[in-house]
Amino acid sequence: MKCLFSLVSLMVFICLFLVSSKSLATSWAYSFVVWENHIYVISDEYVSDIKMEIGHVTKHSDMDSYPGNFSNAFKEGTKYFSIKGISTKEAIAVKEPDGRYIKAYQNGEYKVRSAFDGFFNGQQGVIKISALFIIGAIAAAIIYKFKYTNNKYLH
């Protein structure tokens, strides 16, 4: 029984090592907001010709990605506006806490990435898959042997 516990502990440690080998924190290259599944990069340009409110930040994080009207720079509740004479496909305005409107340019479609994107890619991916397969096979063999040994004494 002690041997079984040691082997299971070792397998758990190896699995945790494999999973934690990829950093889950995100590093952002720029400040942005997301509106209607498009990312808008915050510029240093302010605008005053605001047309109408079109949305607001629903989730803020400087570490993780989220779906919806997400931002890495602005807090939840920060409002988005359309700009007179400019299509929202080109740019929107974001209301800053001081009441000014900063322009944000559309930079393409926004896709939320999984923490495991690329985890099993390349040579290291093959090694991770092989290690997980071997660990699973060992675990199955141990469980089978343990059950067989216990059934033998029960009859």
C-alpha cells in the first residue's frame, strides 16, 4: 500500500510539472479594449466628436484573456462610444476616468486563447503526450494489480 501511494504521488508530481511548464499569465504588447469580437488598440489621440454610447467593458484583467467586451487597460463599466464621421469598423472612443475620450483603432478579430494552446505542439508536445501515456499505463497496471491482489484475499 505504501508503494502504491509513493507511485501515485510521483505520477501526480510529474503531471503537475508537465501542466505547469507553460506560463498561464499573459503579456500584452499594447493597451486595448474588445468590442463585438474585435480588438481596438488604444492610441494617444483624443477625440471630442462623440456620436453615441455603443457598449462598455464587461471584464478587466491584466493577466488573463476573457470573452466579451474585455480590456487589459480599462476597468469594468468603462464606456465605449462611436465617433462622428468614423466607422466603428475603423475606430471607437473609450471614455477615460477624467472624462476625456481616447481613440482606439480596430486591429482585427479578437480570439480568446486557451491556456493549453500550443501545449502539445512540436517535439516537447510529443514528449509530454508520451509521458502522459506512460503514466496512464503505469496507473492502470497498479490499479489492476491492486484490485487483483485484494480480490484474491476476499475469496
